[in-house]
Amino acid sequence: MSSLVGWFQFYIRIVQVFESHKSFVIRTVSGNNKDMRSIQLTILAIFFLIPIQLWADSIEIIDTKPKEKADYYPWITFLSKGPAGLFTENVTFQVNRRAYRVVVLNDEIYTIVFIEETISGDEGCCARIASIRKLDLDQIYKKFGISGEISSFKFIKWQSATSFEFYIHKRRFLLTDIDKKQVLAREL
């Protein structure tokens, strides 16, 4: 969000400079419509397209890898379950809720993060883990230029049923679309 504020401030400053030199610019291009059109397109690109592209570049696609079974429970150091939501596809009489969990495993120098999909019915009936996917922290480190050991993942809070915030090396991120095979990561 701060980068958008910075671009807005930059835009205001350019408009102020343009306003102070408006009569010179108008006199320079008043005789030629082609020149005016190219100046308008340049201004449009500078103030609107470039900031949008820079904002879009800050969102990275991160892979998750399926895991067959949850054989890691003795090593869990953190687990958080997000808000449950009702689902309508493939509903049985008993199972009608879906929630996601973030599971963090730490050993002395390395962190592993799993995203678990849990399903259940009313009042927790028939609860089970429907799927498990390992979050590729290596990709997050590479795509955001983070150096050091993959060991400082810290969950912050759920933003929605399919998104949460976390820290890595004192940098804050938002992970969205955790219900999909490829999730989206953005630095906040």
C-alpha cells in the first residue's frame, strides 16, 4: 500500500510541475496534433500504466506440493485453523464445512509449512483432513530476494478463509488463494 501512496505523491508532484510550465508546453505543441497526442500517451503511460505494472510485479505465484499423509505431527511447532465456510459441491448429509490450517514444523535450522484442507459437518462431526500441500518456501525466498536460512516463518493472522499474513526475516507477507494448487504471495 505504501508504494501506491508513493506513486500518488509522485503523480501530484509531476502535475504541479506541469501546471507551473503549462503555458510553455502548450505553446510548444499547439501547432501539431500528432505531437500533442504522443505527449498525452506518454503522460498516460508514466502516470497510470507503469505504476500498475510495478504493483502487479509485487505479487508472486508460489507452488504447493501435495503430500499423501500427515506423518509430521510429532514435529509441529505451530498450527492455526482458519474460519470455516460452507460448501455446496459434493455435499453429503454429514459433511458440509471446509476450513484450512497452517501447520509449521521447525527443526533447529529449517522450517517447513503445510496447508491442510479440513472438512467436517455440523458441530465438528466427521472431521478429517481432505488434503495436505507443502508450501514452497524456497520459491518465496527466491522470488522476493530473501537470503539466509529458511527458518524464520512466523504466522501472524488469518485475513479470510483462504488467506493469511506471515513474517519471514522481519518482512511481512500476505498469502492468498490457499485453496488452489498455486497460491499468491505479496509483500505488505
